[in-house]
Amino acid sequence: MQHKPEEQLEALKRQLVRVQLIEAPGTIMFGLGLYGKFATNGNAFHPLLNDPGVVSMLLGAGGTVMAWGTYKLVTILREMQRVKKRHAL
């Protein structure tokens, strides 16, 4: 069963938004990790950001989510380009 190009593009746009929503907390975690690592000097706005273990976890988990999100965004955008090119929209 073949879908119309407009339907395919709409589905890809929904996937794109979903990935961006999933990726947002990872970006926030990574940003908080950078803040805790480089900007706090033991004086963070939250005590957990003074703990090197928590900061490393934030950097690792946030970076992993960001890397996954980047991979998914690139693959979805490539597929959108293929659909547009194939159907000359």
C-alpha cells in the first residue's frame, strides 16, 4: 500500500516534533551538567549540581539523548527530502 506524499510528509513532521520533544530534556540535562562542571565553583543554585558524580551523570545522559536525537532528526529530514524529491513537491 502506497501513501500519498502529503500523508508521508505529515507523518514525518509528526515524528520530527516527537523527537524534538524527547530531545529537549536531554539538552537541558547537558546544559545543567556544563553549568555544574564549569560555572558553579561549589556555589550552584541547587546542591546536586555541586556533586561531581551527578554532574557527570547529567553530561553523559544528556549527551546520549542529544546524540540519539541528532541521529533521528537527520534520518527523518533525509527521508523528507527523498519524499519531496521523488514526488517533486
